[in-house]
Amino acid sequence: MYKKSINIALLLVITLFAITFILAPATTVSLNSPAANSVIGAGNTTLNVSIAISVGSPTSYNCTFSVGSPSTANSSGTFILTNITNNSNSGSVTLAIVNTSFSFNHTIIEDSNDYTFTAECTNGTLAVVSDTNTGITIDNTVPESATSLTSGTQSSSSVTVSGTVVGVNTTGCTLNFLGTNPGRASYTMTHSANSCTQALTGVADSTYHYYITTSDNTNTSNTGDTAFQVDTGNYGANPSKTTIVQKDGQFLGGDNTLWIIIIVVLIVASIIYILNK
């Protein structure tokens, strides 16, 4: 009798659990568009989300879409809110799919290849359910080339090369040297707001030609050839440069070349004079 009572109790527990599971408002969200690793071109794109709900669930949902990239100026994300009404959830089905699509003007966010789109939906009583797609590329435009580049003569061996960019369309800049370079052929510049900068130290006296590449993680643009000259006046490391000044009627040089030429000329002139005498 005792064993029979235990079996009945166990059966009741299992039955109650099954009823609870069936009646529980099981809800899942699927972000169908944009798909993971997809590419979005210029213009609008379609956001599509479907919500699978069980019978007895509420018929109205709020879905928030968040859009973000770790490498863009607006990496904090863009949020869009929409209301979804479930018109398919009748008592004759055990599961209904609420599917909705609407147009999203993605030109308000800059280009990049590492966007994450997330759909979070709730009906106010259920916990938030969400779905996320990653690796999405947005390719609206080609980034503008940098302007106002560093040029002219620099009197210090510490030089900061800079350029002005359109910050909302730029995710990064690269400094590229042509021929002579101060240590490396290219440098990843610091991008902040509407500028890209690169600090260089210990730059030897010389003329340096360079260009800057701006990137939005999908396209790049290059500036033309720009040059700056470093002239610190310290020629000890570059003896090919000689400063000659005149003081009290005498020439003072960084080397003895001029003196040697003068002496040789005087000697040759003297020999010719003596031989012709």
C-alpha cells in the first residue's frame, strides 16, 4: 500500500511537471536578417526577426535591435525599437511564429567589417530573449583621403606626422614611407575624432617622402606623395653636410676640403711661375 502511494505521488508530480512545461510560454527569438558574416551595401537593409511562442503566451512583443562595432567611432551602438503583434497564436496550435521585417537605414553608421546585430524581445512579463549575429560588414562608401598633412622643414628630431580625416567614415590610418624612412616603412597611426597622428623620435636629418592610407575596414584611400625635411643643424652624424661661413675675412668649414683646394692651387701656381721664370 505504501509503495502504491509513492507511485501515485510520483505520477502526479510527473503529470504536473508535463502540464507546466506544455503551458509554459516558451519563447525564442531568431534574428534572420542580417545574417552572420553577411555584407550590407549602400542604402537601406531589412531587419527580420521571428519569435516562436507557445499557446497562452502574450500577443504583443517589443523588440530592441542593437548595432555595434568595436572599431568605429559610434561603437556604442544604434538602437531601434519596434512593436510586434502576434496575430497567429490561436488555441488550435501548439507553437506560433511571429515574423516581422522593416527597413533600416544603415547609412547612419560608418563602414566596418566587424558589426554585431542583436535582437532583444520581451512582452513585459517574460524575461528578455535575444539572438545575435556577428561578423557583419557595412559598406556604404569609400573613406575620404587625409588632408592637411605634415610637411616643410622640421627643426627637431622628434616629429609628429598628422593628417585630418572624416572621423565618422574612418576606422584607422597607416603612415607609409617611400624610400628613406625613420625606422620602419609603415606605422599604424593613432586615430582620434577627425585626425590621425604618429609621433616619431630620433629622426635623422634627411628628407622623408610618405603617404597616408585611410581605412574603414572595408575600403581604403591613399593621399598623394608628401614630404617633410628634418634639419636639426647637427651635422656630426652626417659629415657630408658642411657649413662654411666667413669671419674676419677667413673661411671656416666643417671639414678641410676648401683649405686643401686653396693650398693645392697655390702650390701649382708657384711651380708654374718658377718654371716659366
